[in-house]
Amino acid sequence: MIITCTNCKTRYNISDSAIKKKEISARCAKCKHVFTVRKSVQSTPVRTVENEELPIKIDGISASDSNMKAKIISVCNQKGGVAKTTTSLNLGVSLSLLKKRVLIIDFDIQANLTTLLGYKDAKSFFEVIHSKDAGISEYIIKTKLNLWLLPSNSKMALLAKMHLQDENFEYLLRDKLKSIGHYFDYIIIDTPPSGDFYTLNALLASDMAVIPTPCEYLSMQGVNHIVNMINVIREKSGHVINYKIPITMFEPENTASKVILKKLKEEYKDRVFSTMIEKDTKVQESQIFHTPTIYYDKESRAGRQYYNLAKEIINL
């Protein structure tokens, strides 16, 4: 007989003789969800793999490729202007250049990442949540940069208003990602400059947080806020999130920058990435042309540094 996981819809062909009772509990091998199986009087005819309808279809990924387990990374800082979106895009592109399959999720209501990639007004996670039939895979776009995107749009601002009072609202994103995590090596989530509904959802879906910060006093406070959130999440839910801090827009000759860098390294020690992203006009220029920095100028300092940062992440 064919049984189907009630959570991720994965199907299994089970021998009738293996089910001795009328009702048993089963655990899905893919998503670990436990569900009840009731033995029917008449078994469902077994279909061949060739005829089986896949529960998920993502443009550019075949069923034979879907044997991965994504590392999910939130890029977050409570303060704006610290290069979260720039880091999400250039890190994602660099991982792709290193032969990794990458999905970037724009979870920021400003939708800057979506705009940079040229998909303004595309459907977003808001439509994923409120679709009656389509799954999350229907809203994932394969971009020309050989990475995948779940866009944002103006409707994303309604998510918090509509679902903040829902039970387990903080797991909306995590629950939707369960069905597609095995299609990618990395899923990168770009978050808004806040510690609210969106950042909480992103962190609870993630294995790791990347907290970019320039060497500025207020940005350092934003790092502290996210680290405190991570600690509270661990205490309240038991969900452990590793975190690392990349220094962005660094000015090596600036005295104040060197002082703040020293403080960050004293406080966070090996949590600070070895690779630092220096201030580079090529970053701003590349954004005008809606192009990742390393594609805009492969010799740019920031482009090469994001590539090296991606290598550090892989080595983790």
C-alpha cells in the first residue's frame, strides 16, 4: 500500500504484511513528522517511479538532484545600513560560483534584494502562506545568476499584522522550508533591520546567523541585540543557532574603525570572520546595474572578499 506523510507529502510504498494492526504510528524519514497510518481494506495500487507525481517541482532541479540537506543562514542585524542585502546577494552568488546550489529568500518588506535581482512585484512568501493549492516551490524563481530566489513584495508588510496573534506564528517560515531543504546546499534569508516577526521567523528556521556590521558603535549594538535574541531562542525553545560576524565596509586607515574592530574581536573572539569586506565603490556601482559585485568587476576588492567569505562558510 502507498502511505503519505501528512506533513511533507512524501510517499512510501509499504508492504501490506508489514502492518499488523488496523492503526499504527509512522515517522517520515524525510521530515521526521510522526503521523497515523490506518490499514485500508483495499490497498492503493502501486505505481512505478516513472509514473509517480513528484510532490515538489523546482525550476532547474531534477528529482535525481534532490538528495541534499541545506544549511539555512539568516543574514540579520537590528540596525539598517550595515550591508545585509549586499551580503545576502554577494554571498549567495559566491557560493554558487563555488558549485553550491543556493536559494536566497528576500524576507525584508523593503524588497531591496528582489529589486536588485530584477524581480520587482513578483509573488512572495505572503502568497505562499495564503495560497490554497500551490506549495512554496511554485514561487521560487531560478535567476540568470544560477541561483534561486523567493522574492519579496509590498504584501509582505501584511504578514505580521495578519499572523502575529496566531499560535506558533514564529514557525511559519521554518514549516514551509521543510519541504524544499533537500533541494539546496544553502538557503540564505535576507531580513529587515529589526528584531521583530520577520527576523524571529528567519532565525527559528536557521542553523546559522550571519550578522554583518561595519566598525561603527551603533552597528555593534545591533549585533548585541541579535546575539541576545539567539540566546533567548536557545533558552526558550532549545533551538541552537551558530552565529558569525563579518566586518563590512571596513576602512583600514580609519582610527575609529580600528578601535571598534578591536572591541568586536575582544567581545566575540572567533565569532568574527577572518575575511573582512572593505569599503569599495564597486559595490554601489554594481547595484546601479543590478549586478553582484563580483560579476560587475571580478577584480573588485569587495567581490573577491565576499568570495573568500563564502569559502570560510563552506569550511565551517
